[in-house]
Amino acid sequence: MSVKCLKQLKLKRFEQNPILSPNPMHDWESLVTTNPGAWYDEETGKVMLLYRAAGNDAEHVVRLALATSEDGYHFQRHDTPFFSPSKDGFDAGCVEDPRIVNHDGCYLITYATRPYPPGEYWLSPRKRWRPPLVNPCYPHAFRTNSTSTGLLITHDFRTFIRAGRITDPTLDDRDVVLFPEKIGGEYYMMHRPMEWVGDEYGTVFPSIWIAHGEDLLKLGNSQLLVSAKYDWETKIGGNTPPILTDEGWLTIYHAVGPDEHYRLGALLLDRDDPTRVLHRTPNWILQPELDYEIHGPYEGCVFPCGKVVLNGILFVYYGGADKYVALATCPLDEIIDHLLACPD
């Protein structure tokens, strides 16, 4: 391993973090504003954030809200939620952790969801909300309130299509990240099925898998992409939609450490065959250290769902402690050069 790789690269926090905080003026976002997806609109010159928003209700209903920025640092949020849980169905409990890509002028947004609200999961003992009636005939997801991933489609960030579930309904499967363009005529996605662990799956901890197919609602042929390798990693999952660079697909991932804190690493995948990991950071590039990353519903968490590139700078928008939205940056060339010095 080269000297350049052994020298740890760290993302630089924005000095005015957090950039979004819970808003007491809106009941629906008075407790939580976190885990943002991001997109840079070249036509308008604006950065759009979709973030997880929740109020101080016992059920803990989670919505998505929209904020926009002219410079990528300072955001104006909207007065009403952008997207809310359905009245009933697979995404009636919460909609959260959006990842945004654009295919041919069409925004495709993956989001984590449950059929029932998650409840106040941060309390001890945990107070998870349960449905008033569960019949043995109910499908697995409705009996267990497990997480799956839905697909949201929009052309203008004003109207949308709730396209349906994009993952297997019998699995607890989230951290779903679509690639922003087809590869070999097929869509690709990374995902993290919790149940795929053990000898038959080749991994001790839940890991990042990659799937592909011709239709967004039927992506299969999954294979293991990345599993825990370093001492700061146990359970891992994908975070940000990949960016295509001259050296391959750049993406950020998270790892939950033995201390249960979330840290971030980076991957570089082959541009023509993204099932091949070319380079991987052996050390974390961001870990929870400051108050807005340590104190919240999840203590000790940095969790991005989106990144953009502005004037050669990589902007990584992340959730802090399941409560805030924050920003960390790095010159794009610097993180690519660092990855190229590191083995997979």
C-alpha cells in the first residue's frame, strides 16, 4: 500500500454547519431534518436537497421536504412537505433517505419506507410503534414492519409518480442507490439486504450488493460488491449515487463500527463493469466528532444520501445524528488521486 494511501484523507466540514436544523415553526419538521439527497440543476444553477423530516409525534411519521440553494451552502426550505407517506400500503409509515439520479430528464428517487411508522426508536427502552392489528395472513413486511425501498419519479420537483417498491418485499432492504445512467443497456443499483449474511452469502455482516436489469421495478442478478474489511467496519451500506469520472464511478459508503458509530469511506468502481471494485479507502474519510453529529436520535452518525460537484469541488450533504443536515467538501481531484493510490 502506497504512502499516499496510508496518509488519511478527510472531508472538510463547512464552518457554518449544520445547514438545516429542526424547525419549530412547522410541526412536521420540528424534531428531525436529516439525511439529504442532492441534485445540481445545471439549467437553473441551483442545488436541490430532499431531506428526511419528522415532528414530535409518538408514531414518528417521516416525510420528505425540499430545500434549494444558489451557492450549495445556504438553503431556502419550503413551507410544506414535498412527499408524504401514502394513506395505506407499503410506504404508509415513513418515506426517508432519498437518493436522486436523472435519466433523460426524468428524476428517479429511491427512498426507504415501512408500512407503519417506526415509532420513537431512539428511546430506551425503544418505543417502536406497532399496528393495532396484525393478521397471520398479512405479507411479511406488514407483519414485521420491515424496511423496503420505493421508487419516486418526478420531472419538475412539484408533481410526482409513486412508482412502487423496487426491492424484494420479503427482505429488509434499504440503502438503495441507482446509477445515473445505463451501463450496457441496463439499469444498475446498489442495495443492502439485511438477511443476506452467512456462509451461503459470503459475508458475516450485512453488505453492499449490486443488481441490474432492463426494468427499474425488476432489477436482479445481485452479487456481493463490498463487505466489511477494515477495523472500523461491520455492517456497511451505500450512500450517494455514483459520479462518473475518467477513472471510474466514484461513490461514498458508510460503515457501522464496533462502537456503533457511522463512518464514511469511498469507492471507485469500473466504469464499464461496476461489479468490479477498483479502489477503496482503507481509512474513514469522515466520522462523527462534533455535537450535531453525536447528539440526536442516533448518537454518533454521519449519513449522506447525496453529493454534487461544483467548480471541481465535491459537496457531500450528510445527516448528523439523525437530526441535522450538514455539509463536507473535498476537491474532486484530491479524492480521486487518493483512491488511485489505494488498492481495492
